[in-house]
Amino acid sequence: MGKASAYLYDLIHASRSRVSRDTVIMFIGNFVNALLVFGFSVLVSRNMSVENFGIYSFATAILVVVVELSDSGLTTTVIRFASQHLTEGRERLAKAIFYVSLRYRVLSSALLCTAGFLLSNWVVDFIFNKPAVAAPFRLALIAVFLINIQNFISSVLLSYRRFAIKVSYNIFISAMKILLLLGFVYVLRHELTPNPAVSILVIATVFGLMFGAFIVPSFPIRRPVNIEEYRAVQRETFHFSKWITVSLAASMIFMRLDTFFLTRMTTLDDVGLYNAAMNFANFFNISSTAVTSTFLPHLSRYTGERLKRFYATILKFFPLVVVSIIILVFFSPFLINLMFGHRYENASPILRVLFIASGMNMLVNPLIVVLYRLKRVRAIAFMNITQLLFCIGLNLIFIPSFGSIGAAWTKVALNILAIAWVMIVSQRYFSKIVPEAITEEPPVDPVE
């Protein structure tokens, strides 16, 4: 069999596995959800000035960062351990993890939101020198608390591997955002400004929580295990999540640091153009999101040679990703004008570069999930801290000289660093695996 035939055979064989079927469910659901999210972004941008869209983009960037800080890695930790406990028949321990994570989410998000309200004037005036963003900033903090509870519901659904319900939940919330936006702009005939746009996010999340209360699997409100088991679950949860907290905090900050630097160092119009391009580029990360959301519950059962072969299978899909990104880069001027209109045509060069960055992100995210399975969370945290330091330095160099396009090239450089780091760490582990390890594994689904 030739190399090309063997390559196609491996792809077809991998596509028939249970992991692949679940990934297809997540991919289709995330594709529909991404269409809705992107459609919401397009409607918001088309009904706002570029400057107002820059203010709105800043508020949502703050929202994302504070959500991840208050999450403290619990989403990943819950899925990693609760899915393993459920697979091995220890449902009480899984529910204990849910109980611990919910209590911590409520407390951490409440504290961060309160601190944000108290410091809001200082943040927008002194740090960013943009008083116009103060009110949307405060509204975004309200959304943080609600989204944290929404993320808890999602983590429970993924732990039970209820992928179809999980994506339906996301689609419901995204559809509510669009319906509320259409009602506000086209039915009530109100002009869209940043404050109503962020308020729509808050209201849609409230509806989402009401729906989520009906679909989430039941778990006890009181502690479901004895005190010794509860403390063991706490130790397991927070020991694993402490490095994920560092990792996610660093990664979320450097992922949004471009918007913060642009807000401080350029005009709000530049912030709007950059975020229009970034929203479009992020739309094409749906396959990466589908893969990472599906892989982690399944990989909790994989060890040794089986995990190594799974890692090798992921690498075989890389050429398809590269070809897709080349096509998107070629059509980027047409796409930006089609979706956002001629007001955003100056975002076209930014979009080309961000497509490249998104492609690299699609390559590295599935491999990072493998590192989570290997409990290499410290290595991931160090990688993200390194990226954060590079992000600060490169943005300080590139943005004053090149503006928004400099921020986009910074993302490319950071993703190159991530790919190199993950490949080195994972290869060092897999080089120690001997083929005989596969015979020691319990029977599970055929190699996906």
C-alpha cells in the first residue's frame, strides 16, 4: 500500500470510531452555534459605528478574561475527573466534584465581580484612558456571574458525555441572543449602542440558565459523601486545577491582551476593525472546539500505547487544516466585505494574518488535551506564562509601529511557540512508551 493510500486508510479508520462520532456531533452543533454567534457579531457590528463596536469589543474581552479567572480551571478539572469516576462506576465521587466546583464558582465569581465594580472607574480611566467604556464594563461584570453558572452546567453535561444536549444548550443561548437583538433593533426600532448590546448578553444568559435547570443531570445540593471523601475530592480537584488556573489566566489574558493594548494605544475605531476580523477568524476554530470538548472525557480512559496512537492519529489531520487555512487567507478580502460591509474593508489585511493564527490554534488545541490527560498541567501553565510574557513584549513593539496588523502577527508568533512547546513535551513522554503497554489496558472502544 502506497503512502497516500495508507494515509487515506488511516483517516477513514479513525473516522469510524466512537470518539469520531461524538466529535461529529460536537462539530455540527458547534458549527451551528458558531454561525449564530458570528451572526450575532455581524448584526451588532452592522448596527453600530466602528467606534461603538470597539467599545462593545472591549467589554466582551473583559467579560471573557474575568470568566476564565473565576472559573479557575474547574471546567477542565471537572470533565477530567468526573468523567473518569462516572466511567468507573463511582458516581458519588463525580457528584462530589460537581458540588465542590459549583460552590467555588459562585464564591469566586461573586468576589471578582464585586472587586470589578469597585475598581471600574480606576480601570477605565487610569489603565485604558477610555472613560466611554465604563458602563459596558460594569454590565459585562454582571454577565460574568451568570456565565460561570452556565459553564458549570456545560461541564456536567460533558462529564456525562451528553454531547448532543450540550451543543443544543449552547445553540439555545446563542439563538436567544439573536432573537433579543432583532427584537431590540428591528421591532422596537431602537438604535444599538454598547450598553444594550451587552445587556442582551446578560438577558440571554438568564434564559439559558432557566433552560439549563431542566436539562442538567440531578446532583445533590448537600454534600453527597462523608467528610473524609469530600476532603479527598477537594484535594484532587484543587491540586489539578491550580496549574490550570495559572494556565488559563495567562492564556486568557494574552488572548485578549491585543484588544486591551489596542484600546490603550490606538483609537476605538482600530479596536473595532481588529475585533471584527478576530470574530471572523475565531469562527473557524469550531472544529478545534469540537475536538477538545469531545476528546477529554474519552481520553480519561486512555493510557500508554493507546494514548500514543491516538496522538499520532491527530497529527495525520494536520495537512487538511493547512490546506483549509490557505484557502481562507486567499478569500479573506471578499469575506470581510460580504459579512461586515465596506466600513470594515480595512480589516481585510488583519483577517489574513488572524486566519493563519487560527489555523495554528486548531493544530495545537487537540494536542494540549492530550497533555491534560497526561497530567502535564504544569508544563501547559509554563507554556502559557511564557506566551504571556512574549505577548506583552511583542505587542509593545509591534502595535506602536504597525497598529492592528502588529497585534495580529503577535498572535501568529505566540501560536508558533505553543506548537513547538507542546510537541517537545508530548514527544518526550511518548518516547518512553513501549509497545507492550497496550496489552495492559482494559478493554475499551476500538482505537479511534
